[in-house]
Amino acid sequence: MTGRALLHRLGQMLFVLWVVTTLLFFLFRLMPGSPLAAYIDTSMTPEQQAILMHQFGLDRPLHEQYVLYLVNLLHGSLGYSFIYKEPVGSLLLAALPNTLLLTLSSLLIAYAFGILAGAFLAARRGTWIEAVSLPFVLASRALPEFWLGMVLLAIFSFAFGWFPAGGATSPGASFPNAWARFTSVDFLHHLVLPALTLAIFLQGLPLLLMRSNMLEVMQEEFVVMSRIKGLSEWTIIIRHAARNALLPVATALALGIGSSIGGNVVVESVFSWPGLGRRLVEAVSASDYPLAQGAFLMIATAQVVMNCVADLVYATLDPRVGQR
Amino acid sequence: MRATHPTRRDVLAGASAALAVPAIAKADTAGDAIRPLNLIARPQAVDPAQYQAAQLVMQQWRKLGLKINLQVMPPTQQSTAVWMNRTKWDMTTWEMVGRPERSDPDELTYSLFHSSLAPHGYDFVGYINPEYDHLAEAQRAELDRDKRVALVKQAQMVIKRDQPYVYLVYPRRSMAFNTDVWDPATVSEEAGIGIRNFWTFLQAKPLSTQKDMILNATQATQTLNPVHMDPIGSWVTDMIWDHLVRVDIHGNPINWAASSLTWLDPTTLEVVLRDGMKFHDGTPVTAEDVQYSFEMPQTPGKAPQFFPNVVNIDKVTIVDPKTLRFALKAPQSSFLTSTLSKIAIIPKHVWQPIMQSLAGTTQTAEDYVEEKRIGSGPFRFVHWHDPEEIMLERNPDHWAPPLLERWILRTVSNQEATLGMLRNGEINFLAIFTGDPQNVADLAKQQSNIKVVTTTDLGFQYIAWNLRRPPFDDAGFRRALSMAISRKLMVAAAWNGFAEPAGSCVSTALPFWHENDSLLEGGDLSKAKQMLAKAGYVLAGGELHYPAGKREEITSG
């Protein structure tokens, strides 16, 4: 990709983000329900309501609020959360690392397993192994995550007591810094069950994608050619076919990373994981506009950026794409 | 449109004559058919019991010939619809939650039904009755306890007569703890609140090496601020910051940071402070701090939530280093509970600079996020790992130090997992449970070391109707509809037995204040029909009509 093409791509990205920002701004304000609903109390008077409206900036005309929001955004400020009374940025950053570690580790497990198992199943086409394992893969994709999570909890936490049932660290745990926390045995111990649940849910896509690509690639002439050359079957599968079949999986992974920023509401709720997904739900249900806008904007940014990354990766993996 | 009504009604009236309630006047003397009425409710997933109650209520009222539509809305939308557009709704499910300061009946008795609060305040149903206003004001000013009880009970009977709400139930809530960890004799049940209360946290005695109380909360805490109330955060702030008075387990105010309280006259209260109190930073609690604690929320616009609690205070003067005098604008019988037990004692040397920095900005004291939270309460703030946990530790320098070492509040979103965690020791105190209470009861049956305590709540569940809109402006109509609803059925079918029938805003959890005769058992459909007929309503063509001459003036939407 040339420098100009890259600039063009960046320009597109910014435009998309501006559209998203605008949509989010108006969408949340069109939503029924006022942020003041959270403040209803026997003692609330109209004067106090007015104070709150003024303080939230909701007494200004909508277009003024919008311009102010954009200006603040350009200054890097996402505003203050109505319910938490703290800067949206720091609220999101408090939950983001937990979410990223959970989703990225499960993506890693899911894609490593999915790619290998997909290639393997393609090689075993038509055998009893395929007949037995495919239904399992399909079933694991269809399983509701909360159900799977509850089953894992019932077995590994409540029956065997091997893993804790909720949270990211033990009660009262304190760490000198974030790095010490994320690399502690305690954190990893808490991470196992939610990551496993999410990985089981996620592995179906790369596995099936890999398998069907492999089946296609295995029919191509260069594979036939390799066979004629007398290469071993595994050499053909791993070194020649799998590399070609990986392309769509790489795209799926990039998009998967993008969407993982938003967290996973279901898994986070089942395992009481202190992540972004639940914070998002709270923000929306309390009509906390700044927090909800900030969170969705962050998710959208991650998606757009990872989309771009996927394109770039594609160009690297498949030189034909870049030439066009 | 309207011109065609009589003809249609006449035709239908003949056909339904057999179905009509006996002794009903002829249909041609009736008014317009009552429009389809809307009942607002929260989604089933948010509150299954309340949703079920709405369904049962609709079933009964349809049998009276009413058309009822259910409008399901998420909580914030419901609040907005009911609160901010006061003329635009018909009926809604609603609840009043129990808080310790509501153990004095004043707040609910006054705020819910006093006509001054109808336009914008808590009388959102628009109940206006001078007779009631008089009783509500009289009980507020009455300092003689027995006389006040009589007034509060009288007020409840007026409400029974007028039925501005369809009271349904006082829910019963279950909390539990591990008896291997906590001595059951030291866990106290507070009337209307349950075992999750200040006294339990203060007195719970550890029986093993586990000296940390680990509790669950269903949602993340939003704020930990002494002048802001938060559904979960208030459990925490109540322990970090002390109060002059605290509400005891029977719901009565008792001296706490105050060693004595003396009414010099109906509007002057003299308070003597306890000796040797210290803030967590080591500085002594002085009369200046206490004075400032009550003056700060009076700053216009800076502490909106607590402002109403101090609005009746004219002046707080310091008599000597241990003694203060509160001068009130008007006599207020609930002053100890609604103000002294509610206002946190804050250090002046911390908050005065904060307030100075906030002056002239839109930021309020409620929004200020402290790094160190300095109070003088029996627990000290340690950390808040948002959104995972909040941790406090015992304050050994307090004059009534707790027995437990650390108090750790964990956010546990998965209700079913909460019970598993209680069983395997990840938590040792179930502070809140929003799932089916039967599951908690079952757990205690399986595990001998889990004790469940179920408490009738101070709060209550009800259907509110908009008294500004016909037909709800007619007390006769309201009484009849209320008569059709069986409270016993509500308890059994909607709350699975975990509730008590309700008849007034003063819960049975407060037997001292509760009027037993306020309960309308209901469930008598034929009586309800008779009452409607007596009030002039006519059932014709399966539809209930207004009394003769009355027009439907609201188009249903």
C-alpha cells in the first residue's frame, strides 16, 4: 500500500468516526428516559432538578451541547459521567484492561485451537473423526454462553472448588501496580473459567472457517502439483495449503479483536468480571449519556482501526491485494 | 365519532343486559364508555414479581369491564414518563424502597400525599386533600410521641378511605451469613432493613481465623461521598462517617456521636458531643466540625440531595467546645431520624477548602471525588477497586470499635453464583439477593452452617394511578377497583410467599406506627361490582361506562 493510499484510508477512518460520534450523540438523547430519573427521591424539588440539569449541561439547546461535545472530544475529553461523577476516560480505563485480558486471551486460545483443529478436520474429511467432532463444534457454537458459563461454574467452582466463582482477584487483594496484578497467580486463577467459556464459544468460527478454506484450497492445482512432486501429506497441509487458507481467518481475528474491546456482557455477568461490558449496560440503563457515548465511541474506534489493520494484514499475507 | 356512541351503546346494552351487574341503571342513563387505560410496568426481566402483579391486577379489572393495556418500559423511562409528564399517564407499578431513615414515618406520610408536593414533588399521583394535609402537618409538629402515633394512624385511615394507591405488599427480603464465620448471637436484625445493617457490621464476632466480612453487592457502587446517597454506596458511607444519632434495630433514634440531646423548647435542640472522638487522620472531632457538617449542605445548589434535610435548620450555634444548639424554623418531630441520623459529620479542615474550590463552578459537593475519605466512623476507608470491590478496615481508635478486621464488599452480578459463593466461602455474608428467595431458603436447608434471616421491608409495592385523570379522580371508582384485588393472592402468586399484604405507607415492620386496620384485603369481585354500580358506573356491552352525564375527555394513546 502506498503512502497516499494509506492517507486516504486514514481520512476514511476519521470520517467514519465523526459519523459514529454524531449518531451516538443524538441516538442517546432520543432514547426515552431522562438521566434525572436516577435522582428521583422524596426530597427532590424542581429547583434541585434544575440544578442538576444545568450541571449536566442538559439545559442548553441540543446543537450547543453537540458542538461542545465535539470540541471537548477534540481536546481529548469524553466528559464526566452523570452517575459516577468521574471523568468518562478514567472510568473506561479502569475496566478496559480487565476486559482486554479476558477477551484477548480467549481469542488467542480459540484461534490457536480453531486453526489447528480446522486444518486437521479438513485433512480427515469423510472419516469417523469428522463425523464425531463436527456436531460437537456446531453445538459449541450454538451453546448459549451463560449456560456454558454456569455449567463450568457448577463443575469446576462449586463441585470441585478448583477455581473461584467471581471477580478478577481475591477479596482484599492489593497489588503494588497494575502489572503485578495482571501477572499474579491470583489474577490468572480467576481468569481461567471466564476465558475458557469465551474460548469455547469463540473457537467454532475459526475452526469452521479454516476447515472449509482448507477443503477448497486442497482442490487447487498447486496442491495437486505438490502431491505429484511427492511431498508428504502433512508438508502439503501445513506448509502449502494452510498458509493459503489462513487469509479469511486472519480477517476474522482482526475483527474479533476489534469487537472484543466492547467486552462480553454475558460472560462478564456470569463470572462477575469487572469489565467494560457491564459498565456499558449500566450506563445505557441509567441514561448516563457521556459514559455510554464514550464507551461506544471507544468500541467503534477499535472496530474501525482493526478493520483497517485487517486490510493491511491482508495485503501483507496476500500480495495480490496490495497490487490492485 | 362521539355522536355514534349512544347508538352503538344502546344496541350493545340490550345484548349484554343479562351480563350486566344486577341493580344497575339502564345503559342509556350511563355516560361515555371509559377509554382503554394504560398500565405502565417494568420489564419482566427487571422485576418479575412486579410484572406478575401487573398481570394479575389487569386480569381482575378486565372482569369489571375495563380495557387495560400494559405498557412495558425500562426503569428510567418509566420514571421519566411518570415523574416528568404528570398529566400524561394513567397507572403505573411503583415501589418505595426501605431506608433506615424511613423508620420514622414522617418522610413517607408527609411527602407521598401532601398536596404541596403534587405539582413537582413526591405526590406524583396528585392526591390533594386538605384533611390529609392537616394530619400530615400535625404529626410533623407533634413532639408528644403518643399523640403523634394517633395522628399517623389517623392519616393511614384517611388513605384507606381515599385509596390514592392500590397498595399491594411489603416484600420480605432474605439475607444470610455463614455461622462458622460469624457468631449468630452478634448478627442483629434491624426492623424493616434486615441483618445487613450498621449494628451487625459493628458487633459481628468472628468465630474462626476468618476475620474479614466478605459481602456481595449486585451492582457496582457509583459514589462514595458523605453528601450523596447511592443505593450501594450508602452502606459504606454510613460506616466511614459517623452521625450524631443512629437508628437502632427497632427503628428508634438513639444517641451516637451525641452524648445527650435536650429539647429546650419545640424548636431548640441542645446537643452535647461525646468525648474523645477523632477523625481517621487523627484530628479531634470538634463542635466546629459538627456545625460545619450541618451548614455545608445548606450551601445553595451544592448538595441537592441533602439540602431538604437541613432546610428546617435556622441556625447552629456553638455554646461551648462540647455543646451545640440547633434552632429550627418550625417544630419537626422527625428531626432526630431524618436529619441528625442522616447528616454525616465531616472534617471542616478537609471540606472547607473543597467547597471553596467548587464555588462559582457548576460542580457540586456531591460530585467531588475524594482521594482519601476521612470520617470519624468505626470503619476506615482502605481501597475502592472499581468496579470489583470496596474495602474498609476496623478503626481501633473509635469509641465503639468493630470486632471484624476488614469489611470487603464485592460486586457479584450473577445471582445464582452468589449462593454457590456463600456455600464455598468466597463470600460469608449474603447482603442482597435479587433472585428467587426460595433458593436462599433451600440453601439453608442443605447447609447447616448457612443461616437465613427474612425480614419484612420498610418499603412497599403498589399500583399508582393518576388522580388528575378521570376516572381515577373518583374515590368511589378507586375503592371499587382496589376491592377487586386480593392482596393474599399477590403475596402468594406474585411474590411467592415472600411478602406481606400492604395497606399503608407505614410498613408492618414498624408495629408502633402501623395502623392494622389500614389493610384492605380485597379480592371480592362481586363487591367491587356493587361498589361500581353504587358509584353510578354502568356495565354495558361488556364495557364499563362513566356515571350518567359524564363524558370521556381524554383520548387514549
